[in-house]
Amino acid sequence: MSIVWKPTSQYVDNSNMKRLMQKHNIRTLDELTKRSINDIEWFWDACDKDLNIEWFKPYEKILNTFKGIEWARWFIGGKLNITHNCVD
């Protein structure tokens, strides 16, 4: 595989991912990847909080896989307006 684009160090330092990693004392992309796989609910909750997503009704639980992963339910009980979060 050839690399098409490599970000500058300034680009990486100003990225959302770098901010999230620093906030949670995660040193490498590999470490972040492993944690996101091993603790899915932590990862998505951390992303939600880091991105300051505004919920009109907060979620009660991040993930429910009771019926199997193929029928996963995300952000149970929460209500948001995606347009509000994207535009405002």
C-alpha cells in the first residue's frame, strides 16, 4: 500500500483526535485503537463529550447489544437534532 497523504506535525497537533488522546493520556494511535475496541462505550462517550454534542434529551446508555451486535442500539433514550449540532 502506498501512502497518498501524510499530515504535517502541525496538522496532527491541532487535530480532534490528538486532543482526545491528550485528554485521556493516550500516547499512540495503536493504544487509542485498542481502547476503542476493548471499551466501545467508553470510546463513544468520550467522543460525544469531546465534540460537545448537544443532546435535547441525554442518553441513558451508550450501547445495547442484547439482541446481538447486528441489532445494536446506540445512545439509548437520547434525543438530538443532528442539523443543530452540525450547523450551530
